[in-house]
Amino acid sequence: MQRRAFIRALLIGGGAALWTSCTSGAPPLITATASSTRPATPTRQATPASRLRRSPTPHPSPSPTVDVSAGVRAARRWFPVGQVIGTLPINRRIGGQPVGEGLVAEVEGRERVVAVTLNGEWTANVPRPAPSSADLPSEQLEQAQRELAAQGYGIDLRLEVAPSGEPVGVPETGGTLRRDPWGNLHELPVPADARPLVRWMGRDWVGGYARGDEWTPDLPTFIEGNEPQFAGTIMFTADDCHNPEETREFLTIVEEMGIPITLYPVTPNLWLYPDIWPEVLQAGHEIGYHTTLHSHGDWSQAYLEEDFTATEQVIHEVTGNMAYHIRTVRPPFGLYDYGGWQPWVESKGLTTAMWDRSVGWDAWERTILSYLEEYHSLILLAHPDPDDLAWLEQCRGFLEGLKGEYTYKTVSEALLSGSRPVPVEGIPAGWVG
Ligand SMILES: [Zn+2]
């Protein structure tokens, strides 16, 4: 895959995303999304440290040589600047202009780089419409660009208006951008004969590629687990999670086995047993969406929309991780072609994850091996209940033995594994870790 360019800088974890201008003459936009990954309560540290790449000192310290008051004044014209967190040395040319320092402050609960020094003078770090957008509906573009910035995309994304009239973003990169459930951005390759394009999908800007007017999301919206892209991968999933003790026991066993899993709990079990879920994310497992009601396919798109949003909020509340994005979804009973399920999934740019072998039904050593022999990958389904726990203990050696030939991944990890981490440049080493 050929890369025309690459994203010039991104700082995740300690927490900022740092982007550079692609439009000549436009000022830099540098976004910092650090505190969106910060737990809501100090006692909870829900996101795995390895994913957040937190350094021991996650925040920049105020530099004694830099007077930030002018930066704060400049920034206050644009942002409700709260607590000043510190300065971030940048020291590189952005959009053709020398940028020295960034001023990091809290804005409405998030950390942002609110000002930068250009030629030694503080200026507010705000996006401006690209000069070429003069003949485009500028208000719409500005709104889109603000949303992109809030999502962690910067002005390395050129905004255009699609034939439909909606704003779309064209990344100035070789690929498109996707968030993993933990909020980290990944760059995904684009077919050689297509161009990268992101579209607003009702919840997030979703990466994809375009040939002419036709746009395809970069990740599939439906998988069974036996697709060629997953060769060599086993995705172990656990649904419903009705009993907290049995769910804990299940997690203990898979963690002893060193297997990350994807859990699809029904939403009430998220708020009924809130103490389980922070540890689930800490251990590197994924939480997906499996609805509140677990009914038989009678869901409308409106129900799913409301229920999904509420579920994501519950995950934020119980884990303290406000950056967590549900990436994969599983319909109760696998009824993806009932109600409004799949059209809704597609409208959101999510992925329906089905399964290939189900514990208590058709998951035995022999059937798993024969399936793997044919398809070379598998989504395995279990439920944390006494029967499946007994199965897990019994099959433990067998499942561990598969690690020689296969890699266990969460569903999102498997989906994103064709991607590369976004290159990090110009960020102080101690900050990213
Ligand atoms: Zn279920």
C-alpha cells in the first residue's frame, strides 16, 4: 500500500492529538484529547496503561521560561479556558510556520492545546476554514471542522462538500482513520485505486474510501469471523454476563490463559454489577453492545439508537473511561436481519460480530479444529454460566494449545489489525512513553 504522505504527528495517551495544517496559510490546529481518556473519578483508572501509553508524569509541566499569560489571554477569546495544565514543546514547522510551544489547558472538561507560539508570539489554536472553502457553505464546513477537531481529527483533513451536499473530510494521509474502543486512532490503508474519505455517521467520523461518488467504510459492517482477513486469529466472545460471580470466574480463567476476549453483556448487567467493568477494560478486554432488552428482533432503528447511546453512557459511568467507544455490536440470538438492526449498524459505521462455534452447541475440540482447518479463523461464543465455565476448564489446555498457531484477539483488535499506529512525531519522549 502506497502512502502519499502520513499524518505528521499525533500524541495520544498522555493525551493530545497533534495535527498539522495542510492548507497553506492556515494556522495550526492542535487538538489535545487527553482528559477525554481521564477517568471521571480519581479512584478509577479504567483504560489499560499500555494502550494509553501513559508516562509516569502524564502532563506537561509549566515551563519557567515561558510566560503563558499572553497565551491564556489569546485563548480566552475562543475557549472557556479553565485550569492551565502546562506547556508542551513543539519546536517544528506547522503549515509552513515555526511553532515553538503549545499551551495546554482544560476546556469544558477536556484538555486542549488552546494556544501556540508562532514566531515567538502566542496565538489561539483555533481552526479556520481553508482558503479554498470560500465558495463552499462555510458555516457547514466550520461546523464540520469543529466536530472533526473535537473527535481528534485535525486539519490534516481537508474538508470538501460531497455531491449530496454533506461535508466530508479528505485525509491528507495514505489511509483513513479509525478509533479503537479505547479512543486511540489507527490509520488504515486505502485501496490503490481509491481515495480516503471520512463521513459523519451519526456518531463519529468514520474512515472509508471513495471511488467516484461511491463510498465504502474501511471496516466491514458485518463479520462472521471466517473472512480471509482474519486468518490466524481466534476471537473469543462472551455474551449476556447475567451472573457477576460467574462472569468474574470466566474472566479469571481467560486472564490466566492470557486471552483477551470481547464481552457482549446486556446493558442492565453493566449497571447492576458496576464493579466488574473497570477491570474488564483494564485487562484489555473489549465491551460491545448487546441491547438492554435482549428481545427477539423487534427493535426499531430508533430504539437501537437510543439504547446504544444509553449503553455507551453506562460504560462511561461504570468504567470511568469517557473515551471508550463501542466498536462492535452483536444482536441478541444473532438476529441481525430482523427489525432495523443491520441498516442501523451500517448507518453508524459499526460492525456486527456474529460467531462460528458456540459453546454448548457446536464447540468441541473436533469441531473447532475442523472449522479452523477450513477457514483459518474463528469467532467462538460462550456465556459465563456454570455449563460454559465447566467447558472452559475442560477445554483450557486445548484452547491454550491453539496459541501456537493462532493469535487470540478482541474483535476490534482483529478488525484493526491491518492498520498501523499513527506515527508520532515531535512529541517529547517522556510524554508518550
Ligand atoms: Zn445474548
